[in-house]
Amino acid sequence: MTTLAAGMAVAPLTTNCLLGCAGLFLAATVLDAYAAKDGSGKLKVAGLWMLRGGWVLLTAMLAYQGLHAHTLPIGSTPELILALGWGLTALTVFLDLTFDHRLPTWAIALTTTGCLVLAAVLGLPVTTPDATAKPMILLHVATAVLAYCVLGAQALNSVAYLLQHRALARRRFGGIYSFLPALVPLERVGGQLLGAAVWMLALSLVIGAVDWSANLSLVTLPKLVAASVAWLAALLVAVQRRRERLLGPAFARASLWLLLPALLALWLSLPAPRA
């Protein structure tokens, strides 16, 4: 018992904690996947509540990790992966409760399960209070992570749009297609998500620039270029949609292409392994 307590004191989020939380999201994936065969709708509701419960548990775990280190839990690659999974699920819950717009539960739950399992495989580093963390850098990273989560949610929203559009074109109305939202709210929410991503990426770049101006040696040129390309591409797509030059399936496909520079920027932003 003493050994376990000592281990929890330096690494609150053990592998068992991460895998246990992943189990909840995996259960949500299975329930929602089988919901198409359930006429009562109980499995779909159960899957949705399992997703919400998993998000609450993941929130508590990340809060514990952050309180232990006295900083945001984004200082290592596994922590950043967990933050991405948390942000994607949080955005899904927000859209559901605020706009009554549901992204595919199985897709969100499966993605978050992958984040938790990957973090468990990589292993969280020993957490020690960090008194040198800069608030500006933490805010810069947090806004960037949230922006990439929004772009990820927009990509899933675009996949749902393209699937629904294809189903309507081929007059397929049963099965999994019956659980997808209508095209109009999918496109409307997609535009709102893209607009939010543009603003958050811009905010992240501005905050980073303010901090970098004091010490240019902190600038990582490939990461800066990738993040700038992601923001400019998102801005261009948002402007084209605003001018009604990029609508429907074309907008959905463009949103999927936006994920490529965003993933590259995210990969370049991953913290170096700690010694």
C-alpha cells in the first residue's frame, strides 16, 4: 500500500487509470455502433451517456494531473494527446447540449479511446511541480490544442455531411444513415466550427509571437510555418464559404484537406521526450 501511494504521488495517471477510462469510451463506441439495429433508441442514448461519463472522468484525471504539477497537463507528448482527446469530446458534448447537434458518437468515442490507449503505451512522465512554466506559453499551447480539436471535430462533421449527401443521392435512408444529422445543420455547424478554429489559431499565433518577440531563439521555424499555413488555409476556406463560393460537398472536402497542415503543425508541436 505504501509503494502504491508513493507511485501515485509522482505519477497520478497510471496505465490502469488511462485504460480504465478508455474502456468507458470503447463501451460508448460499441453501444452507438449497435444502435442502428436497436429500434428503441436505448442503445444510442446509453452510448451518449457513456461518452459523457467518460469525458467527466477524463476531466477529473487531467485536473488531478495538472494540480499535481501546478500547471496545465500539456507538458509532454502523452499529456498533449490526452488533451486532444479531451478537447474533441468536450466540443462534442458542447455541440450536443447547446445546439442539439450530435456528431457521430462512435467516431468521437473511438478517437478518444485511441488517444487514451496511445498515452498509456507511451507512458506519462513523472510529474513534479513546475515553477518555471510561463503563463503566456501555456495559453499559447492551450489555444492551439483547442483549435486543432475544433478542426478535428469539423473533419468528422464533414465526413458525416459527405456520407449523408451520398445517401440522399443514392436514396439510401436506412441503417447508419438514419442516425446522421440533416445536411443543413451539418453545413451550418461546420461553418461555425471553422470560424471558431480560425479565431483560435490566430489567437495562438499572436500569443506565441508576443512571447517570441522577447527571445527569437525560442522560435521553431518549421512549426511556425506549418501553423501559419494551417491558419491561412482555414481562413481562405472560411472566406470562400462566406462569399458562397464554397458550399455543400466542396466545403466538406475542403475542410477535410485542412486537417493535413493542422496535423503536421500538431506533430511538430509535440514536446521532446524528457530525459
